[in-house]
Amino acid sequence: MSDQLEQALEAAFAEATRRYQGRGFQRRVGFGNRPALISVDLANAWTRAGNAFACEHMDDRIIPAMQALLEGFRRYHLPVVHVTTCYEITDRNNINTDMGLWHKKIPVETVNQADSQAWAIDSRIAPIEGELTLIKKRASAFHGTYLGGYLRSAGVDTILVTGVTASACVRETICDGIADGFHTIAVKEAIGDRIPGAVLWNLFDIDAKFADVETVETCLAYLDRVGRTQKAEQPVVA
Amino acid sequence: MSDQLEQALEAAFAEATRRYQGRGFQRRVGFGNRPALISVDLANAWTRAGNAFACEHMDDRIIPAMQALLEGFRRYHLPVVHVTTCYEITDRNNINTDMGLWHKKIPVETVNQADSQAWAIDSRIAPIEGELTLIKKRASAFHGTYLGGYLRSAGVDTILVTGVTASACVRETICDGIADGFHTIAVKEAIGDRIPGAVLWNLFDIDAKFADVETVETCLAYLDRVGRTQKAEQPVVA
Amino acid sequence: MSDQLEQALEAAFAEATRRYQGRGFQRRVGFGNRPALISVDLANAWTRAGNAFACEHMDDRIIPAMQALLEGFRRYHLPVVHVTTCYEITDRNNINTDMGLWHKKIPVETVNQADSQAWAIDSRIAPIEGELTLIKKRASAFHGTYLGGYLRSAGVDTILVTGVTASACVRETICDGIADGFHTIAVKEAIGDRIPGAVLWNLFDIDAKFADVETVETCLAYLDRVGRTQKAEQPVVA
Amino acid sequence: MSDQLEQALEAAFAEATRRYQGRGFQRRVGFGNRPALISVDLANAWTRAGNAFACEHMDDRIIPAMQALLEGFRRYHLPVVHVTTCYEITDRNNINTDMGLWHKKIPVETVNQADSQAWAIDSRIAPIEGELTLIKKRASAFHGTYLGGYLRSAGVDTILVTGVTASACVRETICDGIADGFHTIAVKEAIGDRIPGAVLWNLFDIDAKFADVETVETCLAYLDRVGRTQKAEQPVVA
């Protein structure tokens, strides 16, 4: 990202913050009592170079941030959902395709379900036993999936969202998350994109209206706080 | 089913029909212009004897009815969705299971995703290329799935629903179908269950309030009528 | 309901129970830790004689049961949602109607939003301040409404469902309830219908697969148990 | 908006466009055959100065654009949905509020359902008979509402989205629109926000991935093309 863009955006955010604060935006939703990690599209077609969907800062920032988060969630046996995207019918001329209309905007025809390597979660952060892999067809991890009902039944009240991209699947997942009644946290270092500025302006909008943007460090400290309680507790019903 | 039960139900339905007709229930939703076939849970765990979910009248009625319907849909390249059910985590003690709370009512723990034989569509009516296999986690084929959005993008306005069971997944799919704005048809011979009377009373409720119950013969005649038009038409947008 | 029908159904249920028990159905979902009351369509068009939607056993059974339940929920400031149904456009020839396709099956054109008397909750169980009135357009109180997201944000894990009818709106609400991850309870005496047998066969299906059917007395005892805890607790987040 | 910001964003968009084009993004979804107008939050609390939610460019740009669009939709009796937002319980200390968790980020407590002036559609673009007013609780006009099912039953395959804000309710509505299978169009002059740059960066993201951004003029020409056909056609079902 150019210095000029970053400076211009920071100036715009400062002015927007002034307006937002005067009107009651940019409040804190806060962390709840039982979190799940929702990791969006950190599959090879997004994490590895050479794909249409490949994103930036995977190796130096996003994957290491995810590894730290996974360690925290696994330590306390908290739910982890690895979300990915693929399609059974990727022939763009077939009106019956499960891509719906989305291939008319973006190259979703590049992730065919039969090519499991493309949509498999990156091996550096691969699911372990007891963690779900959820295939979605649209941007939001909630849209057209069982995620909302699943999280409720698992007693989750808080979601930490990571992955790519800030301007599409991560943002949509976050907006649906708070809409569905979950304390929603965007984990700053673990979110990426593929064009200059998109992470900045999307996280700004998100923090103003939908979720708290927090660092990995803050999230790990929260996991330590809440995780210890989880282990001691048995789910007892009345 | 005992004669006594059948007679008692028919008498009840006659009285109910008298009341319903006087109040404007039991109307016809009718067929629309572009149908899809939604076949619910005709997978081995439901179609083959010896499973917790095994249903009655598979070989003598439901599978042959489905074969006739599939031939009709395939002749005109109309969309077919084969719906099945399975879970990644079937340990009932794991609160993080994708079974949600449903295992607390019925034995969903018997269909693990790793055991693909259990949830594979019955080979006598197996999907062919270009037909979708949709995995659901709950009763309705619409709940927590991409089905509604998919059907809209495929230009579908009518769904023919088949499969098992009348008292759960088929009924829920039908109720969601009309709720989502689709002309919804329950195909009489292609719907089953595993307890006496359940097909009768559920199809009665469905026909009164949610969908038209029609025979395979009526549905095939409809496909011939509407299918010919489909082939001639190209999807043109303004 | 005729004795013949009741006897025939009881015999069928006995046989079905034998099969279900052998296969792991009819389990108990149980009560959770924080309940909401979801009361479906107990509005004048359903509770008062002379309407197309009028149901039976309102005065002698359902309204008294609801009054007892409301007292329990109000004692502990637990959430109550009064669900009703109405439409802005009830001209059946207008394709743009918010009735969708449902008027093609049942007489929903009889509840126009402008006629608030028709869809107002029955005055004997009227909402008090702090209780929500939710307008739905379809059978399920969850379908096309904010109910699921609302309940999650309110920390609810259990829903007690009441109202009419057993064969449509109550059943659909219950099926969606457990699908969305809520411990779902059908309150026996507070559920009705308008045709003979429909309450019996629908509650049988529901108890086998979707929710526990419990008496008002059992539910009130539960509220006393769990309500006391609620009052003492402050919602604390990590 | 400062010249510096505009120039920096245009430079960033140029670079992003280069990348997107090389990878198959920024395609055209196109117009379909039957459109609806979805106008988001053009109610007094958003259109009139002095409210927490008040937006910019109402009088000089957005309201006139909406008036032109409404004339086009009304000429051909095409469906119009006026979306607005309000809440029954706006006490932020009440955990049972229908605001869910959203009041923890933005000042939704300022639009109480009892204050109908606040959430009424601006009188300059007020609904006429046959047009729906849809109350939502969250950002997207689809989330927790009957909009998706309604549009399907009305035979709609295309939505033109207008209103405020680009960074929240309009963007979420658009993302859900294409996800649900609708050809989705963002009408450029009829979309606003309340902070500098937000319209620019959100429309850029939207056009790249979710919807076509089109001018009022292009939309009106489309209405003339497609509207004439609508009038001649009777909805015939097979």
C-alpha cells in the first residue's frame, strides 16, 4: 500500500471517528463467555500463490496469527470451525450450477469440489479431530449453512473471526455474526485481502458498526481468562 | 397399517375436509413453470434394511416412483437435488458436535460423514453428472443449506418433493418450500415413513395447508408439458 | 374427536413407540438454563369464534394454560414473544402480495394488517411492557423473522412453544427451534387445532423427533427451578 | 471529501482494478427479467438532519434519484419494498431487547417503534398503496425478514438497491441479494453514507464482487425495456 493511500485513509478515519463518536457509533460489543473460532477461507486456493483467489501476507502474518489462535482454542477444547468454499458444478454455462449467480462477478469456477486440494485448509493450520470443516457457497459463513444453529447448540456466545478476504467473506461473516446475536470479534493480524487499502477500510467500517477489531494478543489473553472456566464447568441443564 | 386405523383416519379426514372446505383451506397451489426435483434422504441408511433410519416400501413403491421421476427430469435437463444427512462429529458427549441438539431426540449419531456408504444416495437412483448432492444437518432440506438461494438462481419456481420421512424431513422441506415462495408438490408414491399411519396423516396435513399431493403420473404429465418449453427456451436477460 | 379415532390412534402410537424405542427415537432433549415463551398465533382471528382460523378449546384449555405460563415467565422476567400473522396486501390477484404463495393453500387473506383487531393478541393474554409482539408471514415463527438471532442475543437456550395450530404454525416453530439449537418444549395443554385428531398425531410426531411434550405443571416447576437462578445472576461477560 | 482522499482512493482503485481484471473479478451480473426496488432506510431518522443516523446528500442527490426510480417502477406496477428499522424495546439495560447486540456498536436505541415518525419513510418518497413497508432489525434487509421468500413468490429475479448506508445496511442487503440468487444492482446516485470516502470504497468493493453499480439513467432505460414486457404478460402457470 502506498504511503499516500495510508495517510489519506488515516485522515479520513480521523474525521469519521470524530463524527461517529459524537453520534454514538464505534461502541464496544465486548467478549462473551464462550467463544468459537471461525476461520474463513484459509484454504490453499486462497493461501497459496498462483491461484485466482491468492491473498497477501499469508506467510508473514496471517498463518502465524492463526497458529497462535489455534493453540489457544485447542488448549481449552473450544470449538473451531474451518470454513472453505467449493462447488459441485463449475461449468459457467450450466444454469443448474451451485455457484448460483456469483460466478457472474468473481472466479468461483476455479474451486471445484472434486479438486479437494484447492479447497483443503492450508496444512499449516489444518483441522484436527473434533474441529469442523464447513463448506459454504457464498461469502458469509452463515449464509446457507448450519453455522448459526450449530453455534447456538454448542453454547457459543462469542465468535472470533479470521481469514480472507476483509472485503468479502470475512466482512459478511462478521456482519451476520452480530446480526445473529453473537459477540463478534475481528482478529486484526489474522485477516487479509488482495488489493491495497481493502483491509484498512473494511476493518474501519467493521469496528465502527459490527464487531470489535482486536489484536491476537488481546484475544489470547481472553482465551486464557475464559478457557480456564470452561474446563472446570460441566454443561448442566435444569 | 391396520384396517381399523385406516378407517378411523379416513373418517377423521372426511370430517376435517368438510370443515376445511367451509373455511377456505385445501386450496391448490398448482404447478409453476420451471420445476426442480428435491429428493430427501433416499440414502442407504434410510433405504436399506437394518439401519436405525430404515423405512418401509422402498423396493415396491418409493424407488420405482423415483426412477420414473428421475427419467422425466433428466429428459428435459431440469435440476435434481439429492439431499442426504451426515455429521462430522458423532460423539454424543462432545458438545461441539454438528449434530446440534438433534441427537437428543433421534439417532443421528448413526450417520458419520466418514462412513460415506451410509449417507450415499441409493445406487438405484444415484446422482448423475450435473445433479447436486446436498448434505443437510437438520430435518428440512432448506434449513441451514444453500437450497433456497440455489433454486432462485437456477430460475426454479416449483419443487417436487420426494423421499423420507413424511413425518420429519419431507414435511419440513415442504413447509419451508412454500414459505420460501416455491410452488410445492408432494409426490404421493415417492414419500415414505417407518411407522403405521404417519404417511397418511402427514400427507393430509400437507395437502390441507402447504403443498398439493399429486401422483407420479400427474407429475410426469406436467414434466412433459413444461419440459418441452424449457428445451426450446434460452435464458435471456434484459 | 370420536372414540374410534382416539382408540385407533392410541393403538398406532403404541406400535410406533415400540419401533421407535428399539431404534433410538423418542429421546428427551430436556430443559436448558434460560427459557423463553414463544406463543404462536393466539390472536383474535385464531382465538375467537367466527373467524376462518378459529380453533377449538380456547376458553376451556388453551387460554387458562397460557395465563398460568405467563404468570411464571413474568415472575422471573424471562422473555416472552407473542407471535401473530398478518399481511399488508391481501388482494389475492396481486402478484406482489406479502402473502407469497400461501394464500393459494389457506385463507391468509382474512388477516389484513390494517385490521389490527384481527391480528391483535387475545386480550386475556395480552402482552405487557417488555414483551415482544412478532409479526410473521409464514407458518414458523422463525421463518423470515428475527426470532433466532433475537433469542441468541438474549442468552436463551430453551423455548417453550404454545398456541395454534398443532398441524401448522406450532409444529413448524418447534421443528425450526430444535434445528436452530434450542432445547424445545411443546406445552401440551396450551396447543390446539381445528380438526379432530390433529393435536394427537402432531404431538406424537413432535415428541418422537423434535421436542419434548410436557405438561403445564412440569413447565411451571421448571420455571421455579431455573427462574430463581436467573434473578440472582447478573449477565457478566469475560 | 478531501481531494487528497479522492485521489488516493482512485489511485488505489486503479491498481486494484488491474489486479482484479487479471484474475477474473469485476465481472457483470447483469439485469434479469423482473426487477424489484429495495429502498433501504430512507426513513426520517436517516434522511432528516439532526438525528444520530442522519446521512449526507439526501436533498441534492438521493431523494431526487429515488423519485425518478419510483416513477419508473410505478409506471410498470413492479414491486417496491420500502425498508426501515425500529425496535420495540430500546432500553439498553434490558437483555430481552429486540435490538439484540447491535446497540452495543451503534445507536439503534434512537428508533423506537412507538415513535413512528422516526422510522416512517420520508414523505417525499412515501409508499403508495400496493407497496410494502418492511421493518428490519439488523443491517441487511434480508436478515431476519421475509424478503427473500417474498421476492421469489413475486417472480422477481433482479433487485435494484438504494438508500443508506453504503457501509452498512445497503452493502449487507446487496451481499445477501446475490447470495440468495438475485441479479443485484447498486444504484449509484441513490446510495449515501455519513462519513467521507465510505460511499466510494464500499461501492468499489461491491462492484468488484457482489453487484453491478449502475446509474439511475441506465436503470430507468432498463425499466422501460423490461417493464413493457411485464405489462403485456399474464403470469401463466403450466
